[in-house]
Amino acid sequence: MAPWFAEAKLGIFIHWGIYAVKGVPESWSFFRGQISHEDYMAQLDGFTAAKYDPEAWAKLFKRANARYAVLTTKHHDGVALWDTAQSDLSIPKRSPAARDVIAPWVEAMRDHDLRVGLYFSHLDWNHPDYPSMLPANYNPAEHHNRFAHPPDGQDHPDRWARFLKFHRAQLKELCERFAPDLFWFDGSWEPRWEVWKFAELRKELKRRVPGVILNARMGGHGDYETPEQGMPTIAPKGPWEFCMTLNDSWGYQPQDKNYKSPAQIIRMFTEVIGMGGNLLLDIGPKADGTIPAPQVRHLEKLGAWIDKHREAVFGTGAGLPPGLFYGSSTLSHDRRSLYLCFYDRPRKDIAVKGLHSPIKRVSIVGEGEPLEHRMIGGAPWAEIPGVLWIDVPARCLDRHATVVKVEFEEPLKIWLSAGHIVTAN
């Protein structure tokens, strides 16, 4: 897997499509009957991209200190945002925008040294051949949606073969035109996995774009995991990213004012990188291409915090195991600097357990001010470390999250033990 992904820490997820016209849930709103299919598709007439400025998007993402971004090329509604030759159902052919909006975005991202990720839904609820194969554990009482399931309850391999040819042809276009750094797939849950031929697809994509990264939504044939919305309490195995909305919606929904606070976003970001993952933070632009002002402000506030604390973010990996410090932490790649992040005002000191290496210096990140500290307890002669207590004055506290740097004389060794009797005191 390409090393840039583990070093990225922050990506921006962009859900942009015709669903922004009425501000309804992307694709699901017609699938679940919240809006008629006819009214949903009529949004094509209102998608103008009149104020779309991918250069401004890229500059915003850089201010946020993101290293990559993922844009929806086609959601479950099947509406392509690029000029696909495989279908007339696209923004260039069917909307007032009348142009490919993916190509200039890719160019802007690369001009600003941002890695390019393309979201692509495997399923397509508008393709006539898509609802042709049954899901695993088929139950007609549950699997009866006309957009997803064959109405006669039978497999139709010929129709599925036509859809799979269409699916592969669109992916070939995206590979050849944009050579993305990452494919972010979605929608693999409806037909049973084996009919997708994901192992074959993986080989094809890796051949077409050497080095491309694939997320896990490929029936077990991806490169990294993508938990979403529910903050992980333990780290997934291997590379991963946590996908999270700024409010409660992926796409633009003007009535959704339930934004997370900057402090909450910063806390979740630091907890994710402290467990060794990336945060993929979602925004939903309007149909004219502008990003809502609250979303801009939140990205900029996150970026300002990262600017102040960037040494604790970039060039680091997962920090201490749970229970050694009551906050999150990261560790420099040479293991000589530990970064302790906490969110509340301490009564006096903060404590760290299990540090089995001599301490050189303790300071506040972003300020450089040295901090008084002492090791209490332990039995060094018996290889049992004490507890490090650090005095953090109130004047040193960050408004959102404070970071303390602990530097070591040698690479950090962590003591994880139930303890033992000390026979010589």
C-alpha cells in the first residue's frame, strides 16, 4: 500500500450531486420513498454549478491541512459527474452545468499537492439492468425494492453481465482520464459479493493505475477499512480512516444545523490519529458549487489547530496503549517524542504511566515552554517505571486541545505489565 496514506492524517470527503438542489438525502430519499423518483430526478434541471470554483476548494482544503480529498463521481442514483460515454445520465449531458465537473477538480487538487480520491458507487439504482441478481439470504419480504432487486425473485445473469460491463467501462474511464490515487467504493451490499467479481476488479484497477489505493468496500479485496459516523473505540486492523460528517448529513441539507463544535471535531481528529488512523471529514456543497459558510469555518478552525500542533500530527503514528494516559497521544516515527493530547483543564498535574525510557525534556507544543515534571514511585533497579507527573499551568492550555511533548534520551520503550514483587528495596 502506498506510504502516503498512513502519513496523510486528514482527508476531505465531498458529497456533491443533484440531491443538493432540494437538499434531500443523497439517493436514499427516492429509494426509501421520502421523495418520488420523478421529483428526485427532476433535480437535474437545477444543478447549475454556477459558482463552482475547484481552485477555491483546494485552497480551503490546504488551509485545513488535509493531504487528500475524495469527491463523489457517481452516487447510488447513477448520475455521473464526469462526461461518461457509457450513459446519458450525467451532469454534462442532463444538467444546466453542462460540463464535466470532475476534471477541473482533479486538476486543482494536483496543483495544490493534494492526493486525488474518487468515490464511486458500485450499485446504480437508475440502471435498467442493475436490479437483476438476488442478495445473499434472499427474503422476498425484505428484498423487494424495485431499484435494487429483481421483481420476480429470480437471478438474471444476462442482464447482470450487461450491467457489469457498464460498471467496468465507467471505471476504466475514471482510470484513464484521472488516474486517481485512491478509489473510495460504496454500495457493494445488495447482490451477493461473488457476482461482483471483486478479486478480478482489484487486479484490473491495480494494473490500470499502478499504486492506486482501494478502500475495503470490495468484498474483502480492498486495502483499508472505512468505519463511519460511529467513533471506533478500538483501532481496526491494518490501515484505516474514520469517515465523519460535520453535521448529520453527507450532502447539502440546509435544514441540518446540528454541527459538531470545533472542539468536538479536533477531539475526534486527535483520537483517530492517536489510534493510527486518518479522519475523512465530510462536507456537502450546494448545487451552485459553493461550500456552506459553517463548513468553511469548521475546516479553517481545524486547520488553525493543526498549524499550531503540526509536529504532533505529521510524522507520527499511534501513541500509547489505552490506560497509560487519559487522553490521546501520538509517537514520532523515531520514538523519541511522545505527544500527549488532553481536552479538559487539569486540576493540577497530568499523569503518564509505563514510560520505560529516560526523559530529556517536557514542553508545550505550539509554545515551546518547558514544563516541570517528576517521576514518582516505581523501582528502576527492578525495571519498574514510576508514574510521570507533569505540571501544566493554566496559561499553557489551548482553547480546544492542549498538547504536551515528552522527549526521550533514547527511543521510547513502553512497560506493559501486571507488576511483580520487588525483592530488593
